[in-house]
Amino acid sequence: MGQKLRLCLFSAAVPGDIPFAAPFQALDKVTLLGETADIEEFREGMRTTTVDAVAVNLDDEGELGFEAIEYTGTVQPNCGIIGVSSNSDPAKIIRAMRTGCNQFVHWPIDGVDLRDAVNRIAANRQVSAPTGKRICVIGSSGGVGATTVSCNLAMELAALTESNCALVDMDLEFGDVACAFDSEPKYTLADICVDGQQIDKEFLTKAAEIVHDNIALFARPHDVEGARSVSPEATTQTFHVLNDMYPFVVVDLPRTFSFLSAAAVHAAERVLVISQLSVASIRNATRIFQILQQMSVPADHIEIVLNRYKANFERITPSEVEDHFQRPIFATIPNDYRHVQAALDLGAPMYTESPDSPARHAIEGIAKRLFNNETSQDAPAVPQSTGLFSRIWKRG
């Protein structure tokens, strides 16, 4: 292993005569970043510091050790987790593994066992760095058009790169991505992202449903029960391999935040929050913006996209939205119901069915900006407004 593994320790229990950190300090391939017994301090550290692994003492009388494991899996899904306990009861070990432990060692720690556990974590992290970019798309409320943006964005990115791009439907219960392409995939995420599955390029190539010749579709499970089998760990590994297979991976996210959502947004190049110019939509977009940051998504990786711009019901201006978020809007997509709905009814993207659609041209522009790695700071300025409507969404 070339680079040392960055490790944090959490121990709310008294380990005995030997300090909990001592066995880890003896490892020459580990950089110990810190140790804490305070769960809030640990949470703060996980939110603000990127680490390779954590070791958690599971012998505290409460449930703080398991809580630390769960939180680590939420904010840093790729982080290796070592559970440590003086209790070798199989039920406890199984619970630790189900909670998110990658490795388990018995206390007092045998140096060889600990070194082997650390080496296994390091080996899993030494897979070649993915070359593709992951773009996550999430709607601020139902019906804002996030899935339409996801599907058409994937098509535009595939055209720009002249290569297949991946499109993943992470709305495991109610996703419509396959329907948008009039497709009935043989394999779904319930067949792919499950514990024990060997996930590699060959496997994902066979599991992909190729639609419109250039989109590798990974659809939601066929039934709700299938959604229950999707594993966060397998999902993380799937995204890692996909990013190494395709220049762009577009992920259609549900408006729920879980271990699966954390696996999707972790290491995402950009997260596009799709909103409309309504009070409810902007309020929800604000909540999503805040939650994404709590999940360790950098603020400059989150972009606001206004859909159905210039619809008849609007009472808010784009400049008010920019004032509210204190950042430029990344893009606006004009209201183009006729062309968008026709493409949806036909199960085909606007790229092929309505190439001259204003909405299609706007999404093409988003794809070009992502392709060129532009951010909201590169967006053209919108006319400023001194409207008073911003007071409404500032209310509690």
C-alpha cells in the first residue's frame, strides 16, 4: 500500500488497561487522525473530514458504537469500518456487519488480525480511480420534471461524448425512467445491487439495458419487494464501477434521504436540484440543499435548475431565487409542455422526437456546461429584482 490509510477512532467505552488507540498507533500503514468518545464530536468529524476508515468500540453500555457505524455509512459510504469488541458472540458480530462494519476484530486486539483487517480495507480502496463523472438529479417536489431532465440529459451527454452513458433509476419504488424509454428491462437494480453479488465491468455490461443505442439503463426493481433487497454497500460498489465504465453516469434520485441516497451522491461531480418558481418548490429545494450538505456534498457541487420557466402561475423571479440561495442559477428550462408531454407519451427522448424543442435545447445547454465542467458561477446573470415575494419563503 502506497499512501497511508487515514483512520479515526470512536470509543465511548473504557477498554481496560490498554488505551484503545494503542494497537492502531502501532500500525505503520495508518495515519491516526483522531479519537473521540463524544458522538456529536464524531459526527462533526465525519461531516467535515474525509477519512479512509474508522474503528469503533462496540463495548459501551448504550448503543453509541452502532450509532457511530450507521452515521459513518450515511455520510461517507466508501469509508471502511472496523468493529471492535471483547464480546465474540456471533449475534453481535452479525449485527455489526449488518449495521455497516467491513471488518471485526476481538479486544484485546491481536496485531496480526488488526493488520489483516486494515490491509483488506486498503485493498478495496485501491481499485483504480474512476474516470467518469456522476451527475445526480433530484426534484424539489413531485411533478417538477426531474425524471424528464435525467433522461434527456443522459441522451445529450451521450451525444456529446459520442459514447454510451449510464442512466440509473434510484427511485426504487416508483421510478419512471424505464417507462420514459418505453422499455421493460430484463435485469434491474434488485439483481445488481445485492449483498454477495460480484460487481465488475463484465457483470454490469450484461445487466445493462441499452436503449436508443447509447444509453445503458439500470432500472428500478420490478416490484416493491425487490427494492428491499438493494444494499447500500453493493450500490456504492456499482457506482464506482459504472464511473469507470462510462464518461457520464446520470442518477435519477427520489426525494428521500437514506443510505442508498448517500451512496449515490457520494463522490458525485454535480447534484442538480430541479425546482419551479413556486413557494413550495423553492422551500423544498432549500431543505434538499441543506440536507445534501449534511451528507457531505460540497456546496459548490450542488446546482439549482429552474424547470418550466415562464409558466403562467409564476409569482417569483429567478433573481429572487438567486438572492435566496446566494448563488447564480445553474440553468433554466422553458415551459414547453406540448413537446415534453408528446415525448413522454411516445416513450422517447426529445433528442429524437422533438429536436427543435426549446426545452430540449435548454437541456442540451446543461449537458454542454457539464461536459465543459462549468459551474453556476459561469452562468449568465439574470435581471435583478427588488420584489417583495422573498419574504414569504423566509417565514418559519
